[in-house]
Amino acid sequence: MKLQHIVAAVALAASGTAFANVLDPLAAGGLGGEMSLTVYSAQAQASVLIDTGIMLADFRSLFATGAKEYTLDLGSNAAFNNFLALAGDATDIRFTFFGGDNSGPQAAARTMITTVSGDATAVTNGNIADSLNQIKFNYLDAANLKPAINPTMGGEANGSLLAQKGTDGNAYFLELLGSTFRGNFVDTSAAIDTSVAIYDFVRSSTSSGIGATESALIGQGGGAAEARLTKNAAGAYVFNVSAIPEPSSYALALAGLALVGAVARRRAAK
């Protein structure tokens, strides 16, 4: 069941909150866990986990009643830049972005927001619960033991963790989790410089085999939001979640500019 709630949009920026480490889907307080971005390369045998500092509930509100756009500039992120240096000429760099809430006994309390490159309608209630468990126990629990993202161990709040297979295998994304959450979900990854859909999933009931309810996040202008990791004009990578304007929007904008130009020329002629 696809639910798309289209509401008015405003352009604002999102900001994160500092926590001791990457809060997992079982975090208390009703806000769910934190949204995290992972970029990885099998060729380079490396991954980087980026703690965005924004809670699942806050990210959801951002697209329901807030700015309807989220941007994270990675230009000064040392761990990410070190990852790019390790990846070098690798042609398989991909990213995935997710967060969830697995804390309540009620069906509606088990939710997650994630990028989706597979079939979102194929996700079941069981997929959500199982995936959230894998995210916590197999990935974030291991990553949070690393000082880089744990201030109590000398790291920084909302930090980033670079992991290499063999060197730091306990936090390497493809060994611990992977983009299908150890086979419990559809593919959630996309190549850099491409766009991927992003969905809000809610369990429709406590029956594991029943399909979950999925809603495409809605961005500015009422279009479905997409996530992308691309370079900006300065050559730095930026992660962005926003709607891509429909071709008709461009046409209307161009028509408006043409009309303004015609009026200006007519006034000048007078």
C-alpha cells in the first residue's frame, strides 16, 4: 500500500543533535534511532559510517511539515575523505541511508526510513523487524565500540567511522550488514552520482508475512523525494534528500521568464 501525503513545501536546512554515539533503533524516548549514511566499496574493501545526528522522528517531521529537504556537506569530513582516498579508482562506490524505531510492542511503533532501489511494495512486516535487529546488533553495536564515534572513548559526537576489511573487520559494512540488511530487506543502495527513492515504512500489523505500509517521502513542490550523493560546484561531495522538479515545473518556470522578458522589452520600447 503506497501512501503519498502531498503538502506545501518550504526551503529550510536540517540540523543534527549531538549524542554519545549512533543511536540505534532501540533507543528510548519515542524518537527512534538516528539516521545514518554509509558509503562503501567492495573493491576497496572499505566503508565509512556517518552519524548524521538527526533522529528518525525529526527526519520524518522534516518531510511532513518542515523544510522537505535535507542536506549534509561532506567536504570537511575527514573519515569520508580518507575513504575516498582508499577507494581511489574504484568503480563500485555506493551509499545507503537508513534509520529506524524498533522499540515498541505495537505494530505502528516498528518503523524505518531508508533508501530503496528495489521493490518497496515487497517489504513485509517481518522484514522491518528483522532488518532493524540486524542494523542494531550486527552493525551499530559493533561500530559504537569504536572510539571514532564514541565520545566516552575519546571520539566526537556525530562523528564518522572509517572501516577496512581485515584492519577493522568488526565495523566493515559489507561484512556486518550489507545493503539488504543480511538478506532481510530489498536493496537499499545506490551508486554515487545517481538518485534513489526513499521510503517511510510502518508495520501494518503484527503478522510478519503481511506487507508493510510504505510511503514515499514528499519533497518541495509535492514530488517524491530522492536521495543522492554528488559533488557540488566546489568539487566536494554533498548528500541530499529532496524532490527533483517535474519537467512541467521547468517548462512553467521558463514560460514565466519568457513572459517577464517580453513585458520588460515592451516597456523599454515605449
